[in-house]
Amino acid sequence: MYLATTGRRTDSPRRPAGTGRRVPGTVVALGAVSLVTDVSSEMVTAVLPLYLVLGLGLSPLQFGFLDGLFNGATALVRLLGGRLADRGGGRHRTVAGAGYLLSALSRLGLLLAGGAAGGIAAALAADRLGKGVRTAPRDALITLSAPPDALGRAFGVHRAMDTTGALLGPLVAFAVLWATADAYDAVFVVSFATGLLGVLVLVLYVPAGPAPPARAEPTTAPVSGPRPAGRPRNRALADPVFRRVVTAAALLGAATIGDSFLYLLLQRGLDLPALLFPLLPLGAAAGYLLLAVPAGRLADRSGRRVPFLCGHGALLAAYLTLLAPPAWPVAVLVLLLLGVFYAATDGVLMALAGPVLPLDGRASGLAVLQTGQALARLAGAAGFGAAWTWWGPRAALAVAALALAAALAAAWRILPKGEVS
């Protein structure tokens, strides 16, 4: 894609038939790490709303604050993780591994916290510290290991493997709760052991340094292009194109209320038994798993801006669907739309932003983007929790839908426009 206003390439060209079909081994290995780690993390995510709201009696406002903390309060650590990974070269795996280990250890924190809100908040913060540290180096490894014109597919494969773990995690949590008569401590112990396994897979199978990506054609020019004269080294926000991507992603993130709230709304509307609650994320995970690779390939071929925006359109449709009278068809549609949202946005956004950034500042730049999203989602989760507490769930959801529609319209104008060459 070339920007009409700047002439600068920000998206990948059409891939010639028969080239770049194999996904690099580093991407597959990172996908395996994410698969195992997501089994660990989604076990906790699946039971956390029940544990906090129904088990410990937290209000929606308190849960909204903790959910925002779980997704963004430690966002600044992402910047540190990206900076450390870019310095000295070859540190991407080391920094990512430290993040994976910290997240695994946080499960022990939940186990030791008991019902103390302070201990729970500290454990959630530790988990997000770990995710904040590892995410940018991991995604930078993917962009550095795959050809620029196949980044959508590479991220699609990684996210599909990641989502396989997300699909299995709630099933494991359900099995543990069933076998232990709703013993949440057992879920935390199994999650901890699984997280350590993910760290072991990273150490054994992910190379210490990223391999140079193979180009689809010898004559393909670098997507990011030469650094303009006077551009500060590793200062991603100095690039006007990248600033527009960050601004659009942050606006949309601020209008995202968080999956846990959607699951709580479905649980209340359908009056689901507590034992079945961990199964709700399976519908969204299944849709994400099936669509991640096709969405990535479509983004590679047609441009990444439109699929990213359409994914948020699917999320808006999910909000509007939740306003309908509760019924199982409504729930199925909401979960499917949530899967479409993640398939069309998560990896696609990284594939859109990655080529804009210089090779020696790739992790730092992606960390800036992820930090902006995380802080915006912190505000969105806390705001929705407050609106639910003050106005009730339906009014809060209607306001969230209006906010997302406005953010989507703004992002349509902000994101760089262009055409595939």
C-alpha cells in the first residue's frame, strides 16, 4: 500500500503465486509457546469474573477497575520490554522469556492472596507485567522472521496457535472445577505448572536471535524504507504515519469494554449456572481460531486497514446484539462476532504497524502501539464498570455502542489510506 499523501509504502504488495508459502520455524515455535501459555492464562481468565464477582462479592465498578488493571495498568512496562529487546540485538527471546516466567509465577500470587483484594490486585499486576514485557519482543520476532508481504499470514498462524490455547484453557478450568468441586485454588496450581511448561518450550525451541526474513523476491524493497534524515533513533512516534496508527488504535481501544463484561452480561441474561460460565469464551475462541489465518491472508492481499476496521465493526454488532432480548441464538451470535473481531484486528494491527518501523526499533515501536491500546482499554473497562454501577447494564452497553461507533468513524478518517500496488 502506498500513501497518496506521502508516497510512502505502509502495506505489503501482492505476493506472487508460489512464493513465501512456508511459515518460518521461529513463528511456529513462538506459536507453540503462546499455545501452552494461553492454556495457563485462559484457565484463570475463564474463572476470574466468577471468582471476583460471585465468589468474593466485588461490585461491577470494582471488577471493572481490576479488569482494566488486568489488561492495561502496567502498560508502561511494555515500553521497557521493547526498549530492552531492541538494545544490543538478540535479546528478544531473553526479554520475552522473563515476561512469560513472571506471568507463570503470578498464578502462585493468586493462590496465596486468598480473598484479599490487595493481594489479588498485586497478582494481576504481576501477570500483566509479564505480558507487558513479553508481547512486544515476541511480536517483533515475528515481524523480523517473516517476509513483509506475508506478515498477515505469519501473525494469523501465530494467533491461531495462541487461540488454540485460549480454546483449551477454559476446558481445562472446567475440568478442574468439576473434579475438585469448584476449588479455585486447584485451577491456579494447574495454571502455574502449565505456565512453566511454556517457558521451557521457549528456551528449547525459539532461537536466541531473529533470523533475517526471506524476501519473496530479490528485488523487493524494504517496507519500512530508509530512516529519514534527522529522524531520532528508535523514536517511533516521530513518524507521522505511525502516529496515526497509534491514535486510531487508542480511540478504538477506549471504546472496547472488555470480554469479561460481555461474558457476565451473557451469563446474567441466560441465567447460566456458575459451573458453565468458563465455557463461554470457547465460542469466541473457536471463531478466532478458524478465521485468524484467512483474515491474515486477506489482509496481505487486499491491504490491512479495511479488515482492521471491519473487525471493530463486528465488535459493534456484538454490542448491539447484546441489547436484544436474551436467548441462546443471541449468545451464539455475540460469541461469533467476538471471534471475528479478534481475527480481523489482533495480528492484522501488528502486521500493519510493523513494516512502518525501522528494524532496529521494531520492538520499541510495537510496544508504543500496544501501550496506547492497553491504556485506552484500561479507561474503557473502568468507564464501563462505572456506567454499569450507576445506570445499569443495558444503558451502559448502549453508551458503549455509541462510543464505539464514533471511534470507528474517527479511525476510518485517521488511519492511512492507500491502495495495493
